[in-house]
Amino acid sequence: MHPGAWQLTEDLDEFLAEAGAFLRSRPAPHTLQLTVADALRRRGPRVFGEETPFFGMLRGPDGSIRATLLRTPPHPLHLTPLDEDAADALAARLADLGHVLTGVCGEHAATAAFAGAWQRRTGAAAEIRHRQRLYRLDGLTVPQPLPEGRARVAGAADRDLLARWYGEFADATGQHATQDPGAWVDARLSYGGLTLWETPAGAPVAMAGATQETAGQVRVAPVYTPAHLRGRGYAGAVTAEVSRVARAAGAEVLLFTDLANPTSNGLYQRIGYRGVADFAVWEFADRGR
């Protein structure tokens, strides 16, 4: 492959063989591609949608990987950091191949460069839908006082509740549930990836999830408290517990927040999370629609 040209593939094994070392070299900013690729490897290519995922790699003059892309339709294209020339080359390549994109996500500068290039190439309107911040756990500070109750790892008896909460979380964050809720819960339960905070009477009041460890990092997601139970410290308590367990296992612990939500950003900073980079999710729309 000529340096500066994007190499595209639908072969996950090829992508991981070629780009795995690059992704693992910076696991924090590459966390989404690492965890999505891991989910595809473990659960199959249709876990995020019925269309075939595709991947891409850009090499520098020395042959080393400079940037990568991953898309699981109908979700937006995901990019690692890249410059304007690489973004323009990618937009040209995908437009020439007839790709239809719903949007792009990744670090702010990379997505802005690609969104501009995609507009120029296709005439599509582009608008930022979400601004996010990636945080890394520094020193954990457990919220005090903790609410009454305790944390426990969720089990099979919690499946229906967790499936309902997964759908509610997706709707509340504007993401909508693109995975089957039951299958999503089953995958998380298989490795103890969901934790509940419950009252002294045993009633679950909040949940926090964690991805499986990949390249030494674990990402906390999702964190959800039903609307009528918020403001009582449950989210902070369960997030602190999930973070503690992941840190104790030796992982680098990460999470994303919506920058439009000052409450959650303040909470995670009080727990001990520090900002790493700002991300953006852009939405594309055909101007003729």
C-alpha cells in the first residue's frame, strides 16, 4: 500500500494484525476502537448492527500506521487522531467508493477536519450532536458520605431490570438501543461487567458497567440511575466501586462524559478522574432531503 493511501478492509483479523500494535500504543485515546474491535471479535460481526463493519489504516512514509478508522453501520465512522491532509484523503476515498455516512466521531480536531472534508466532497450538511470528554482515573476518592446500601455485582436474576435500564439509558442519552437489550446484558453478565447499588432492603437503585480489559485499560460505561432516584449519591457510589475494582485489577480506568452535563462531569472529577481529551460526534445529512 502506497504511503499516504488509506487501506480499507472488512476483515477484522487483518485489521487487528496490521493495526493492533498501533492501537495498543495509546490505549486511552484509542479506547473506543479497542473495545469495539474486541466486542466484534468476541461476539461476532453483527453485534452492533446488521451491516458489515469495515476498518481502515493509513501508513506513513516509513510504513508505520499513522491513523485508523472503524465503522459498525449504522453508527458513525470512528477515527483516531489525524491531520487535515489525511482527513481529506479519507473523505475522497470513501466518497469515490460510494459510502453513505451518518456521521463521524473521535477526538475533536480529527472529526472537525473530516466533517469539513466530507462536506466539500459530498455536499452533506454536518452538525455536532455531542461533545464529550475522555477522563482517566488518577487517585480514587470515594464519595463521602456514601448513601445507605451497598454495591454488588449483578447476576442473572437482575437481567430484566438491567435490560430495561439499558434501553432507558440509551434513550436518555440520545443514543437509542441498537443492540438487543437482553443480548447486551448477557454479554456483560458473562464477565461480571455490571454492578448495582442497592438499598439496605435490597432494591437496586443505580448501575455502572465496565468493559472487559483490553490493552490494559477498562472503560466505565454505562452509569445510570432512574430519574426518580437521582440526586441521592447512588451514581457516585456505584461508579467509585466499579472504578476501585478495575484499578485493583491493575487496569487503567477510563470513562466518557457528555460535556453538556455539568453534574456528571463534576461528579467524576470529585471521584478522581482527570480529563485526557475532548471528543465530538458529528451528524451528516443529505442537503437534498
